[in-house]
Amino acid sequence: MFENVIKHYPDFPKPGIDFIDVLPFLQDKEAFRQAVNEIDRLSTAPNMATVEARGFLFGAPLLSVSEHVKTLVPFRKKGKLPHAEGDLVRVEIEKEYGSDELFYRLSDFAACEATGDYIDITLFDDLLATGGTVKGIVDSLQQQTIDGKKIRIKEFIFLVELPALGGRKLLEGVAPVHALMRLEGVE
């Protein structure tokens, strides 16, 4: 559906990686609108967690157009989130081209809408490859209790999935996995 919008950059950021660029959505108003509407249709939680920076571009509009998404929780790189003492949580992640780390604030989850004993979230990212980024986030969130509430992931949504890299297998036991497009044979 959106395959003609994205661009491929072979051997970026290192040899052997086929970088999938979703930023061309920002040059196609109708494709962007359709993508945001499809993300909204697939999400069921009142809270969305998303990974910098491309995830913010597609998640933030939901705060204006969605009837049910009420909050957006950012996951950011080191040094990007101002925080109070004890509020910042570090997440180790494994990407297809190396390890990295992301951070989130407990106070952002405390500000989320809760349902009973749970803070339900949709976890959105632009790309599902090996699943290492999202798996690291899941492992960290499942350890948290915020104001007596557990964080529950209702679904994962991705703009693009690279099925050949197997990331879906890491996540399916946690919650349903949705992708707006699957690029078969791309690694």
C-alpha cells in the first residue's frame, strides 16, 4: 500500500544494511494522512509509546486526530530527556547493526490514562527488523510498577516490517504485531 513512498539506501549506515527511509511520507500529504489513520485504526490503547525520532512523527498526530489516543510517551537517546532524580530509566537495545540505549521517564507513564490495575499502551516504531529495539523496551516496561499499576502492551504497530529478519517472533508472545507494509526478501 505504501511501498512506493519509502526509499531504500543500501549499505547504510554500514555495509550489508538496507536502510529503509520513511521520511518521504513527509513529502506526500495523502500518504502521511493514510498512514496516521491506519495507525489509529490499529491502536486500541489510550496511550502510545514511541521511539525517537521517526516514531514521533507518526505518533504525535494521533493526539489531534484520534478519539482514543490520549497520551504519547517518548523513548529517546541519551541526553535528550530532562528528568528529576530517579525518574529516568535506561533501556539496553540490540539493533541489527549494533547495541545502543534508549531512555524513558517513569513520570511520563504516571501521566498516562490507566484502566484498572494497568496502564495500557500501544508500542509504535517505524521499522521492525530484528526486533531488538522493541524487545529491549518490552523487557524494561514489564519490570515497572507505576503508582501500583503495571504496564500492559496491547499491540505493536510498525510502518514497515522486514519479515526475513525475524523480529515478529520476539514480540508475538507479548501482544499482536501489526505492520502497515511487509517488505519480503529485504534484509
